[in-house]
Amino acid sequence: MKPGKSNRKKTVIVFGMFLMVLLGVTNAHAEVRYRLNTEAAVATDSDVETQYLFGIGTEIMDAKKKEDMRASATVGVHTFTGNGDTESLGFLRLRGYDKINDYFAVAAKAALYQGSGWTQFAPGATLSIRPVPKAYIELFYDRDLVDTIRAVEARDYVDTAGISADYEVVKQLTVVGAYFHQFFRDENDRDGYVGKLVYSFGESGFSTAASYKYVSNEFKSPFYFSPKNVTDLLVTGQYRRPVWGEKYVFRARGGLGYQWVDNFGSRSGKFLTLAEAGLKGWFSDDYGVDALIGFSNNAGYGNYSRFYSQLVLTYAF
């Protein structure tokens, strides 16, 4: 069987299972809520690469469980441009989430990308476990495209699997640790380790985090950033607060840090900066918005910056 036919068959099966879940939710609970979402995103960087995404989809939720059970389907176009080239991919993305009880929750996704003469199936799943109120564990697997124009042209994708754990030391202090392994279609292996301390200043809306991240690669790929190893230290501050009669939630995040890069013998150090702002809320009982804008920069020996934005408009009925 040809790969394209195999992927289409997988998509039909997954989509059928997804519809069965939707029908099961609808039949089991008369009180369901529906949403229509329109999403648009733009990201551009100093490597003269730009991405555009536009999608439209529907979401269904179990009103009795306060959104603890939900599923969605989205179709759209993701376009990559850079180096004088353009690649546009149509996509179908299915997602589902179910909080089984106070201890377990499951999330799953299935996506199909259709390019010029090729298709790519991208599944994913996360199992969340809360063994005690202060501890939270996630086991995850995900397949996705490598998001550079050269990687997309090479039809590259990456499988990611890992585990993360949070523990609330005291009411306002949480410790986070994670390990992940990535295997790229070009046979590059990557290991990553993450550690984080998060401190929340009570009901003020302020929180701060200090994070450490180490990532190693087996070899340097011509399709995406993959030095021998990268070490990041970053301190961020975040503010989150209801505004305008508590109809909206405003959030802002900023960070400073440093990055060490070993590019297979060539070493460099770079300062890191991050700035984000977002607004989420409802114009009325039926219409909502979720907007985000952000900027990141790695400066020092060379310079790399990235600007990104996202807008989701929602109609609920």
C-alpha cells in the first residue's frame, strides 16, 4: 500500500472514532455546548522565514462536567516561506480531552497534513496523573512537523516522548522537572532535560519562574537548529489579572537569561530576552476572543529574533 493511501485510511479510521465519541457525549448528556473557532497566527524571524496559519473548526463540551470533557475538529492551511521558497500544507486536526476522575485525565490528538504530493499523519497523547493533591505527573507522546521551510521541503517530522512532574513544596512554591527524547525523520536523536522553580505571590496576580534547560543532538542537521548541545538559564515574571469588569483576563510575561551553545566545537554565549502579552475574554455571552503577541531574542555572538502572534475568535451556542 502506498504511504499516502495508508495515511488517508488512518485518518478515516481516526475521524470515525472521533465522531463516535462526539455522538456518545451528545447522547449521554443533553446539556452540551458547542463553539465555532476561527484561528489565525503569524510568526517571523531574523532568518527571513515566516509562517502563516489559518484554521476554522468546531468544539463540543459537556456542560455538566464544566469542560472536563471536550473534543474539537479544525481544518486549515499552514504556509511556510523563506529562502525564496513557499510551501503550503492543508491540515485536519482532531483533539479530545477527558478528565476521568480526580486522579486521571487523558488528552489525544490526530492530525493529517497534506502537502504537494505527500501526506503526513501526526498522532499524539498525554496521560495526566495526580496521585496526591500536591503532585502532578504527565506522560506524553507527540508527532509534529519540524517547523522550518527547509525541513518541511524535506518532509521532516519529529516524534517526542517524555515525562514531566510538578510538586507543590509549599502553597506558593512549585518544583517542575521533565525529561524528553526526540527522534527526527532524518535519524537525529535529541535528549532534553528541564528544571523549573515557580513562585506565586498569592492573589496579586504576579508569579516568577527560574528555569534550566539542556538539550543535546546526535548530529548537526542542515534542516533545523541542532548544535551538539544547548543550555538555557531563564528567569521570567508573569502578571495575570481580570480587567474591564472581569470580562477579560490580561496576561503579560517577560524574561531575561543566557544561552550557551556548543556547535560541535564552536562555542558561543548569548543573552536571552522574552516579552509576551495576551488578552482572553468574552464580548458577550456568545462571542469571545483570545489574542497573544510575543517577541524573543538571542543576542551576543550572532543575533536571532522571533516575533509571533495568534488570534482566536469564538462563537458559542
